[in-house]
Amino acid sequence: MLFQSIGFLFVLLPLFLVSLRLAPPGTARGLVIFFFSYLFYSGNEPFFLVLLLLSSTLDFFTALRIDRAVTPWGRRGWLIVTLCLNLGLLGFFKYGKMLLPKLAPLGDWLGLPMPDPELLRSLVLPPGISFYTFQSMAYSIDVYRGHVRPERNYLSFLNYLAYLPQLIAGPIERYAHLSAQLHALVEGKTRPNWSAGLDRIALGVIQKLLIADHCGLIVNAIADQGRFDSLVSSWTFAFGFGLQIYFDFAAYTHIAIGLGLLMGVELAENFLSPYQAPNIQEFWRRWHLSLSTWFKDYLYFPLGGSRKGRIRTVFNLLVTFLLCGLWHGAGWNFIVWGGLHGALVGGYTLMRGTRLVTRMPRVVAIALTLVVVHVCWVWFRLHDPEKILVVLKGMIGGHGLDNGAVSPIDGGFLVLVMAGTLLLPNAAQRWPGSAGWWESTLLLGVALAALLNIPQIAQFIYFQF
């Protein structure tokens, strides 16, 4: 079930909110959160519920063992156990198809049992496994570091990892931020913000159905026809996908935050107008904040961050971004995409204090960052190296200057969307509905019209990660 579906917004969500309201504070409310979160997650694959429950249970008990261990080696040993379990499950389901068949000859030589190739081909990636795995790993590491006390209520921990609004695609919430709010929700001490929540949900529905999905239609039409070889069509393809993935993921975040507000829970912001960033480093401080800060806190800083010289800093950035790319998918193109961003951020770090950077006009800096980011999006969208080379060659006019498969209407739509993206404030800076009742009414009216008049519902892009 999808956030932007009629079934969720007008059936499951109202049932959830009413049940939460009617249940007495305490365990009963906790059970309501658990039931509806797992019901929402179940979809057509009950096995995914078992996997989520198994992962949550293992992390709950290993965190308790970390806290009870009396020696540093004991604490470290239990941390290694939980990290290996989490990364093992994530690696098998996300990268098994890519890696295990290539390791089969080595397994046969060593006499190790290997999974059935037919089983690997039939594997389906559990929705949200990358998100809840990273959220759980952050919790275990924070317990190990002594930053948080371990959760001793099993039901509360299950709800922390499976909380319905952010289960599938984040934000990747830290335990210290979300757990206290969920405890307050269970005890009936939160105050729902209906107006702000509905406004944020409406904005998300509008961005998903009217912007992201339409950008996707333009991009898919170009890709399906293989007409991304001209100057206009290649850049339209890149910028169209950049707008699609941004508004698609931002829309999910808006809806997730709005759902939380309906219950009195404030989820973390995930985007701060990244396409308005004047440099690539600032872009990553605004794009997918919960993931970028996760990698910063749990990988980049432990590697040494920027404390061990400029060369080591660049190396740490490359490692961090390569793994960030791999987190997005089991494909060489994601690794290249991550490596390109690592090289760009590393290069900017080396040049940050030079006159070329400090004297560059802000408008030029934003435009340059925007172009570089969207060139990199080509690797994210396409998996075929030959097609990627065609697009890159088209971007420099190597295949001609005609407009390819791009109609004036589609081109004008993308220009208007990009202009709004660059000029309008972010929802975290200027809250939707803040102009008064008329703006809230307009948002809800447009969202409802979109829901009732757009028959095809596309899933969110980040569901596949």
C-alpha cells in the first residue's frame, strides 16, 4: 500500500488514528502502533514481516548484551555480532543476486554450501530494509558509545524500528530523537497538530502526483524511445530525472512528517532545497540529510574525518561516498555515482580556500553545482554503460543539436519546475499553509483533485533501496 493511495489515506490511516485515539494510554496504544505499522508493511509478502521482526528482535537483545558487558572486549564483541547480523541480512537480500553467483566457483572449491541460483533469482528486496537496518545499526552503535541507554521495553523497540510513517523510506531516525516521542505518544502526552500535518501531507501528494510522476513520464518516454542522444534531449533526460527523484523523495518525506504531526510526533527534515546549494559539499548538507549525517557520524568521522591531513580527508570522503553509492543499489553504476560525488566533494575540499572558489559569484556557483549534480544523475538512472556514453556525448553536442523526443510542453514544464525549485523556499523554511486557511484549503483541494483524477499510482523511487 502506498502513501498516496486512496486506500491508505481514506481507510487505513483513519482507522489507525481512531484506534490510537480510542486505545487507553500504555501498552494498548503501543500495540495499536505495532499492529498498524506491521499491517502497512506486510503488503503481499508476509515473509517481510518475519524478517523485520527477526532483525528487530536480534538488535533489541544484542543492545542489552552490549550494555551489560563488563569488559571493553565484551562490549565490542556484541557490537560486532549485531553489525554482522544486520549487514549480513542486508547484503544477502540486496547484493546476493550480484555477488553470490560470482562466488559460487570459490565456494565449490572450498567445499562451502552455496544458495540455489534459482532462489537468488527469485529474491525480492524487502521494502525499506536499507532504512531500518541503518536505523537499527545507529541505535546499537550509540548504545556501544554510551550516547543512549538501551531500550528495555521490547514493544517500544519494535515500534521504534517499524513506526509507520518512516518505515519504508525514512527519514532514518536516531533513537534519541524518535524514541522519547513514541513513549510520549503511547502515554497520551503528545498533542496532534492537525493543520500542519494535513498541509504537509497535501504538499507531498501534490509533489508526488503532479510533479514527480509527470517528470518520470517525460524521462521514461525519452529512455523508452532511446532518443537521449541530442543536445536538448540528453540534458532534458538528466534534469528531468533530477527533478523526478528530488520531488519523489521529498514528497515521501513531506507525507511522513505530516503523518507524524497528526500523532504529535516530529520527524526529522530530510531536504533543505539541495538544488539551491552553491557547492557540492553544501549540496550534501541539504540532500537526504538523515542518510548523509548517518554516513558522516558512523563512517566518515570514525575513519578520521578531516583531522589527519588533506590527502587522508579526500581518501575518507571517497570511501564514504563509494559506500553511499553501494547503499543505493547492487550495481556498478551506483558505485560510480558515489565515487564521482566523493571525488567532487574531495576536490572542493582541496580548492575551498582558493580565489577561484571564494570569488565565484553565487549565481554561477549554484548553476555549476546544479549542472555537475545532474550529470552525475545519469549514472544513477541508467545501468547500461553504452547508453550512459550516448547521453554524455549528447550533452556536449556529439549527436547533433535537435530537440530529439522532447516536446515544447514537456520542456516548458521542466523549466517551470526547476525555476520554482531554485526560487521558492523549502517547506522547512516556509511551512505550507502558513499564509492562512485559504492556503491550506487550496493545498487540500489540489491534492484531493490529483488523487481522484490520476488513475495510475507509481511507487516511490526510494522503495527499491
